[in-house]
Amino acid sequence: MPWFKKAKKPKPVRGPLRSTVPEGLWVKCEGCKEVIYSKELTKNLRICPKCSHHFRIGPTERIDLLLDDGPRSELFSDIRPVDALGFSDSRSYRDRLKSYQRRLGVKDAVSVLTGEIEGLPVVLAVMNYLFMGGSMGSVVGEKITLAAEEALERRVPLVVVSASGGARMQEGVLSLMQMAKISAALARLADARLPYVSILTDPTTGGVTASFAMLGDVNLAEPGALIGFAGPRVIEQTIRQSLPDGFQRSEFLLEKGFLDLVVERSEMKATVARCLRHLAAGRPAQGRPAEGRPAEGRPAEGRRTAGQRSA
Ligand SMILES: [Zn+2]
């Protein structure tokens, strides 16, 4: 007889009750805790029909949401990341990259496309949070820089949709360098007076917020998106104060002047188009730098430089 050991009772066999509802048919809303029919959510652009909570969406849905149905082509899709620093147990970084690439069918955390938004040609970059938390390594930095240069060459606006946990730890300083590199490319775009619209989605943090995500001529965000540099826990520990309600959410940032607009997902395309038309209208053809020739040496008006905003 076991005196010191508890005899384990055999686990009861689960009845069919648990498996009658297929996985993923219903989704619980993080906003109102209501249970929503998955198909209804998809039909509603993944916005909760009860409380308007914006669920995260992937890059494919995002691209379809923003670009017209007309011709679009993906650029720089063959650029792949390398483990340049031999990250301590580098095998794991390499393996992780491989597994993400296999699972998601992309090489890294951003896609760059050309297409049109309400008939206006643009270069669009969309970050993918599912790929290593949308972290910015050398590939993300290079592709967004190339996207800005492509926009410059085609003389069309640049639109970037951010969703990122920040710089990619496994690429160390090479990740941090990207902040300066992209900012410099955006400054050239500003010199040529080409619009840059930044769309911040849930979540946009770290080095991405501290560089290109906050450098738009117009900075738009989705409702309720987490936007910040360091996380709230780190800030609370550092300043030894509790943070106000809604801290680091879009609405809070709008109120404090960090954003220009908080835009419902269903209104995003129309709003971006309106901003682009407005910015294009403010770019008089006469008396200003000739088409195709950027105005060298003149400070960009109306755009903050990276140094002013970097944390
Ligand atoms: Zn809800």
C-alpha cells in the first residue's frame, strides 16, 4: 500500500462533447469578450461587429484592403536574411528563419509591391507580424529602403504599413543601422517632395516606431493599436509610477500629438487616397523642383527628421 505516494486514478475518457465544435469556428473577442462567428468576423474585415475591436490581419488581407484590383507586382522578393553575426547559438536563428520561411512562404518580415490606391500609383510596403514578430533585421531595412528608392525613381508616393516588435535581436547592430538607413532614404523622398504615408497597426514598437513608422508626412493608425518604444512594464519600473489608462494605444497617442489620425479599417483606403491627393495637390508643378530632379540641400519642410523623434 503506497503511504507516501498518491495513487493516480486513470483519467476519465473525454466524451464526444468537446469535439463537436470544429477548431476556429468561433472566436472570442479580446475587446468585449463576446464569442463571434469566425466567418462573420472575416466578412467584417476582422473587426468585431459588437465592439469594433480590430483583430490583427495578415499582409495578404492588408494588401487586398489597400490596393486596387488592377495590376500589382511584388518587388525584391528574393532578398533573404543571413546569420551575419553567427548569433551565439546561430543554428537556432538559422533554423528559426528556415521554419518561418517554410511556414509563411516568404523570405522575411516585409513585402514590397507596386500598385494603385483609388487609381493613384504607389509603392507599398507591408510588414508581417507573423514572421518573427515582424522584427526589423537587415532584410526589412534593405527592402523598405529599396521601396523608398523605387518610389523616388517612379516619382510616386510611398505607403508603409508597420506591424513590428522592433529591431531583430539576432542581427544586433545590423538591425539598429537600418533605422538610420531607412530614415536617410525617406529624407531623399522628402527632398523630392514625394508623399510618404505611414500606417501603424497593432503592434508597432521598438526601433520601427523610433524610425520610419513615425516619419510619415501623415501618420495614421488603426483604433486600439499598441504603439510605443519600450513596453509599459519597463517604463513603469523605470519611472516608478503607474501608467494612465489607454497608455500607448492609438487614441492616447493621437491625443498627445504623436499621430495625425486614428482610422477605422474600413475607412483606411479612402483616407490614404485622400491624404495622397491632398499632398499631391500641395506639390505645385511650377516654380518647384523640376520633375525627376530632387532639390538638393534644401531641408525637407513638414517632415521631422529621425534625430528629432528617435528614442
Ligand atoms: Zn468585441
